[in-house]
Amino acid sequence: MSSLLQEFTKGLWREIPPFRLVLGLCPILGVTTKAFNGLGMGLAVVFVLTISNMIISMVRNVIPSKVRIACFIVISASLVVIVELCMQAFTYPLYEQLGIFVPLIVVNCIILGRAEAFAAKNPVLPSIMDGLGMGFGFTISLVFIGSIREIFGTGQWFGLQIMPDFFQPMQIMVQAPGAFIALGLTLAAMNWYSRVSCENRGIKYENAQHGCGSCSACDMCKTVERPSI
Amino acid sequence: MSQEIIQDEAVEKESLWQLLGPVVVLTVICAVAGTALAGVKLGTASRIESQVLNNVQGPTLQRMFPNADNDIVAERKMLTGPNGQAVIVFPIYEKGQLSAVAIEGIASGYGGDFGVMTAFNLANDTMNNIGVTISKETPGIGSQVATPRFTKQFRNGAPDEMKLRSQGGKINAISGATISSTAASNAVQQASAFYRELKPEIGKTWPASR
């Protein structure tokens, strides 16, 4: 049970996809002009990632390794089309806002990355937890970046005016450069926080383990003692 | 001796599976995925159609006819076009009179389908107004054909003249967006063709006044 919980929580902070794994940057730069768009996109990814992890984990012993990538893509692409159709049928305005980024979920590195790195090697339950954790971590990141951009770019948050009247909205934040600025500052802040927290615990930051989600250089890791971040 | 033969057969089976396994597995997965997708597509088709009507065509018609006194989308009818294809016609009543009908024309633009809702005055067969419904044209370039600068040229003219100057009509294309302008003109012409063919039927489908 505790290990299942760990699979879930690792995606929320230690291996949070866009900030730690630095995967899925295309949607985080593209759709986060509003916090609500980030939420919608994030929940679509939670759905696709969890179900694709589950299915891939169920069929992992049947799929020959030669065609595994093709199988993973067929499964995740089908799920994405299902999500797209359901979005069109039930939340059309959201579908119009997200536009091209919904079909692009399938080429989102996180889906294939988790399929290959986790679901193809682990049983069903941990894979579901991994998908949920990674998906919600991704959603949190999208909503966070979306909130920064919406608040500074329009003075609103989820469509509600929260900045005082004298606040002059910074147009750049809701345009493309604002996405890079917000993401860059967030990455910098997270690295700075990690460094400070490592130093407080007396660990040399360069040696700290950043989670294995985005890295398969296990042999290199074994040579150094790596305390968790 | 017999032991050897059995082993050979086992090896042969193994290699045959190695060869066919990927094909079989991938085929099965694709078949299951295809079936699931077809099911979802069928299940959502009618809902998606009504969502598009309410979110795209409805608001466009509302903008084109702010004074209409009927529910344009609700009273639409499917008529059969010249080549047997289904054409959705939207009736517009103003002050109790059936003043105009709108038909959506679709042509292929720079970024895929380009849809234009085209309205015609029933009294004198002139074009009333147009409104862009589907546009995936390049933002800032092709997308300009959806702006009033371009669409206002289609107000109150003879349908035959409502094509680009290069095609012998009266419409000025947007410079730099020839493909998108042509798509808009073609979509309008398609709608005009439908209108010409369907005119007699339109009179029979909706009462002229109420």
C-alpha cells in the first residue's frame, strides 16, 4: 500500500513531469494562457495517461518487444481520439480553446515515456497509480503556469477579477514569450529550492538523486551514493 | 532420435511465433482500437452535431441576423441538394416574414475546411450577408478573411458577382492570403449553387409569413 502511494506521490513533486522530468513542454507552453485551459488539458492527460498505463500494463506480457512502440502508440492514440470526441460532444467551448493541443496529447512525451519507462515493466495497480500521479502532477503544473500567466497577463484567475483596479495587465504574459518566462522562472525557483533544502540537510546538491523517471543511466548512478532530493 | 525431432519442432514453432507474433498482436490491438473508436464516433455523432450548431453556426447566425424573430437553428431543415447531397437550410423570419435563408458552403482553404454561412434575400435573390463558421487559416494572414474588412464586400450583391476579381467577380482578395480568399469565394459560390437549386423547395418548406 505504501509503495502504491509512493508511485502516486512521486509524480506530484519528486518527478513532477514538466518541472523535474522536463517532459510535455509543448502543451505547457501552448495552452496555459488561462488557468482553466491548463486544468482542462491536464485532466484530459490524466485520463489518457491512466487508462493507457493500465491497458499497456495489462498487455505488457503479450506484446512482443519488437512492435511495442507501435502498440503503445495505437493504444494512446485511440484514447486521445476518444477524449477528443467526448470533449467535442460535451465541452465544446473547451475543445475550441484547446484546439490542436488535444490531438497532440498523443505525441506528448509523457504518455509514451511512462508507457515505456513504467507501465511496460510494472503490474497494473502501480501503473495506474503512476499514471494518476504523473497526470495530476502535470495538471498541477499546467494550472500553476496558467495561473501565473492569467493573473499577471489579465489580472484575473479562473475568470474572476482578483487584481486591484490600478494593476496594469502585462500583455506579454498571455502571449507566447510569457510562457517561456513563466516556465523558466518556475524551473529556476524549483532548482533554487532544491539546492537550499539539500544544503540545509548537509547534502551536496550535485550528488542528490533527481528521481529516475527521466533518466536511464542507472550504471552511472550506482557509482555515487545518492541521497534523495 | 524421436526426442531430437520434437526439439526441432519446438524450435520451429518458436521461430514461427517470433515471425508472426508481432503481426498478430499488432493486428489484434489495431482491430480492438478501431472497433472502440467506431463505437465512440457513432455514439457521439449526434451530440457533436448539436454542439457545433449551438456553439458555431448558432452564434454566427445570431451575429448576421440580430433582428430575427425565430429560433433560426431550431427551425433548420435538411433539404436534398442537386446531386442528392443533404444541405441544411436555416430560415430567417424578420417581422413575421420569411425574409432570408442561410446555407453553409464549405471549400478547402489553407488549413483545411473553410466554412461560410451565406444568407440570401428571398425577395430579390441577392446575397444578404456572410459569416465565417469554420476557419483554420493562418492567424494574422488567412484569418483576415473572417474580418468585416473582407466579409462586408458580400453584402447585398448579385450572387454571380460574389467571387474574386480574378474569377470575374467583384470581390477584392486579401493580399497575401489568396488561397484563403479563394476558399471563401468558393464556399460562397457553393452555397449560391445550392440556393439556386433549392429555391423552389424553400418556398414549399416554410410558410412565407406568420
